[in-house]
Amino acid sequence: TGLGLAIVESAMQQHRGWVKADDSPLGGLRLTLWLPLYKRT
């Protein structure tokens, strides 16, 4: 239904990250999730 992906995208944006969806070279869907890395001070 796409609801799960919408929830994931919202959570990623709240943490200043992003989600990218494209075709996999092996067939099917490839999702790339990116979150920034913060160093502790």
C-alpha cells in the first residue's frame, strides 16, 4: 500500500536523513537509506 514506506520516509526526514528508491540491477526494488553521523563531543 505504500504506507510503510511513507512512515519510513517521515522518520528519516525527522532525523535529517533521506530515502531513495530505484530499480535494482538484479531486478526488483533497491532502497537506499541515509542518516547523518554525529560525533560525540
